[in-house]
Amino acid sequence: MYIIDEQNVSGIIENYLTTTKTDSTSFYLKAAEHLISYIPESAQRITFFIDGSQIGTLGAAVAYLLSRANKDLILFVRASSLTEETEAFLQILEEQKAHIYLLNNVNQLQDLHAVIAETHLIVDALATLPKTQDEFLFVKQLIQVINRVQLETLAFDFPFYANDETIITATNIVTFIAAKKCFTNTHFLTAFGQDEISIESLDIPELYYQDKIEAQYIDQDDISDILKQKQWSITDHKYKFGHALIIAGNVGTIGAALLAGEAALKSGCGLVSLYTHPELANLVPLRNPEIMSHAYTDINNLQVDIKRASSILIGPGLGITNQSLALLELIFAQATCPIIVDADALTLIHKQPQLLTTFSYPVIFTPHAHEFARFTGLEIDEISSHRIDVAREFAKKYNVILALKGYQTIISDGITTYVNTTGNAAMASAGMGDVLAGIIAAMTAKQYASLEATIASVYLHGACGDWLSIEKDRVLATEVINEIPDRLQFLY
């Protein structure tokens, strides 16, 4: 499913109508016939909010069809100018005794609550965002009034908003052509779920919005297609499945290193070498004898493994020390395979940004929002409100693959951007990021292309949590690790 900017929809519709020479009134009426199905039959008295956009025209067209079914209609029109089609629909509606009010004065809002409180359904067909401070204040108060009545509300295209904190609380959303970029923002995700969103294509072919696509949601078929690129033979040996080198762990944080290493093994990596704090290296085999453990002070051996590795993960539980920084610099100087930069390594690389000009192999960053904020200097609210934009711009600027973690993780290489569709709040527990990093290390070690490896890893990680949360309120990182083989087999 593709994602476009909500502010591009009117332009796409207009371009389609102009290019195809489609009769616009026929187009809106045909679309309205589809949209009527989202109006509950029990709703007799319906209030519409429309504006001068094409979304407003669709709202007027739906109101016109409803008037023919003898519905009692109230229309509030917020616009200084309307499309010809909207004006025509409103003229007919006025003749059919619909109640139509121009809404352009903040004083009108005082009586608005009483009017709409008597209706059965609100239809939000507003799409023109405020451009001035006066418009913003008016729209903010309008939305607050609409939300206060707590009626069933159907939003056309997207729930209208003044800013991230002031959004019409829609019961259901019918979005047009494709999903909208605002749907991926944290405030929207907090207020609405994907189950409340339906998509109507309006019969507009992809050709007419191809250049407007900003991202796409990942689905199970996408992951199966990626995984099936590698067909394993009965005669394959462990080296065929890659060698993941992990530099992680410190006194008090060895768990992060073990979680990453075990996740890599369970994800099908043939060999996992873990370099950790010298006091802890001998303890690793006691927990997991399949992991080859070394002290990260053994530089000679580490340099050999850097050359042998087919992927390198650095950072989980590593600590922010001079020793850690030296290890990071060594990796960037000598690696000949994809590098996954996670956790403490993200903080270290922020202190040495010149490292991002020295690599010649794919680099994958896996920050959560707070780590990303530290690195970029952006406020959390700015990141939360523009997740697709900030992820894409960062990946492009530094020539990296970025997995901006969180609910619906954003993955971008600066050119193509993806939104994950798995994972849930039950996974909000310690060690989950370490597990994800280990899965990515395994997938890249197995020679999947770095972007596709990251996409598949993020999806797989969340899919494990989704499966486990069917019967659990909380899911542990170790439980996710143990679920990986079954989910992988299912996705194949």
C-alpha cells in the first residue's frame, strides 16, 4: 500500500480530470456512490463540514446523493472560494431545503455545539490546512467544538487537523487514492488505528500519482518475496549462511550482547562471533556455546574476523568509552561488509561524525526516537510529526540505511522509504532493540541486500511479537528470539 502526502490529493484529482478529460461532475457523483456505503443507514440527520478542496467537493456530492434519500442535512462551508462542482451541488441542496451555513467567523462557533449535537453523524470533508495564525486559531477552536460533541464522525481522506495535538477524532476514515503521510505520525497513531481506515482508489490509476509516492507499507507478501530470493540447498554448509561479527556488551550489559548473538543464530546465521569485555568473554559459552566469544581487547584476532565477516554489528550494551570509540573507528576503517550501528555506537558516532565519510560498504543505523534526536538535534515532537521526512532526509544526507524504530518503524535508504506493519505495545520491554539488531546482522550476513535485509528483519521482529501477544500481555526479548525460527518458516 502506497503513502502520499495528504496535501497532494486535490492536485492528483485535478490532474486526472484534466488529463483524461473526464467530466468532473460525473466523476464526483460516481465516487460519491461508493462513499455512500460508509454512511450508516440509521443516520437520518447528518452534519457535513466542507471546504474549497476536491475533498470538500466529494463531501458535497455525497450530501447531494443523501438529500435524494430524504436525509436531513446540515452543511457548514469553510471556504472563501469553492470549486464549480461544489457550488452546483450546494445550489441543488439549498433548493432541497438543506441547511447551509458559511463558517468563517470565530463567533459562529459559540452556537455550533448546540446545532451539531442534535445530529446522528458528522462527516469531515475538510482538507485545506490553515495558512495564517488567525486561520489556525479558528480551525483549532472548530475542531475542539466538533470533538466535544463526541458523535460518530466519518473523515474523508484524513481527519482534519490544526496541528499534531488538535485532530478531529474520527470514528472511521475513508482515505482516497492511497494512505496518507500523516497516518504515520506519532500523534495520529496514538489517536487512531489502522483498522479504522478504508481506502477508496476513486478509480484513479497509479500512473497519475506515481511521482507523489512518499513511502509504502510493508506486507507479508513483500517479506516472502525477499526471503525467497535465497534458495538454500541440501548441500549448503554453515559458511553459506554467513558469519556475523558482533562487538557488544560490557560489565553490567552483557545481556545485550547475548540477546543480539542469540537472535542472529536463531535467524539462521551460520556463524556468530561475539567480541565483548575481557572479563565476560569466557562466560558467553556457558549461556550459548554456539557463539564464538572473544575479548574485544584481542585486536589481532578481531582484525582477522573483520575480514572474514559477512556482516558486522556494533553497539548493543557496548558502553560509551574510549575503548568503544577505538573499536568503532577500527570497524569503519577495515570493514568489507555491511555494518549495523546500534545503541551506544550511535552515540559514539555522533561524537565522531567524520566516520560517516569513510565507509565504502552499506551502513545501517537503528535508532529509536530519543537516540535519533540526540544525533540530529531535532526535538522529539518534530521527529514524531514528520517521521517519513526526517528518516528519508537523514538516510540521504549520510548515505545510510535508517531504521527509525518505534510503532510502525520507518525504514529508508534516502531514495525509497517503507513503513512497517508489525509489532505492538506488548513488546515494549528491555532488550527488544538488541534482538532486532541481531536479526539484521543475520539477514545481512546471509547476503540479502542491506535495505531488503533491514525491511525483512523489522517485519520479522514485529511478527514474532504479534504472534506471542495473542496470549500474552507482555512479551520478553528472549521469547521473541525463540519464536524467530517458526515465524521465518511461516513467512517463507
